[in-house]
Amino acid sequence: MPSIESEIRGPKRPHVRAPSARPPTPVRAPTESERIAREKQRLTMIRKHWNQLCGIVHIWHGSEGYDRDRWRRVSFLDAAAEAGYHRARGRAVVVTVTGHSQSGTSPSAWP
């Protein structure tokens, strides 16, 4: 099983010197979609390991000095994804008990 450090930093790249008489073989640059997929996978592994750590330290949640703001589980890969979720949730249609549909999240505006 790979270590957490290797999951965060990615695979180690070997440093091999090419013979001086022959130019090095050109390395194919990853496409944009490959780069995005790799970054998403890296962030997913970071989120997974962070949530595991949060589960481990949860046994101390009632102890003095436990930082509840710091040890929170993560649901989103980045801040942009979280902001998009909250924007979409704010535009959701809410059906009240009386059956009226209202846009937004503020119950004070409901009839």
C-alpha cells in the first residue's frame, strides 16, 4: 500500500542521465484532460486520508483543547466545487407545508 506522502506528492521520478552521444528521448506531455484527471485523483486521495484522520481523532472530540473547526470532514475536492454546490442549493425550489413553491433558502420569505 502506498504511503500517504507518495499519494500526496505522486510517484517518484527517477533521475537517469542519458548517454551524452545520444539525445534524450522526448517525453510526451500529458493532455489537458489527463492532467485534470490526475489532479482530481490526487485531491480525492488527500480528501480520503484527511477524512480518515478526522475519524481517528474524533474520539477526543469531548476533550479540552480539541479543535472542532480544524478536525472537520471534507465533502468537496476544492472550494470552487463547494461554492457551486451551495449556489445550486440556494436556487433549489422548496415546497412548503402549505404546498407553495418558493425559490431560495430563506424560510422567512415563505407565505
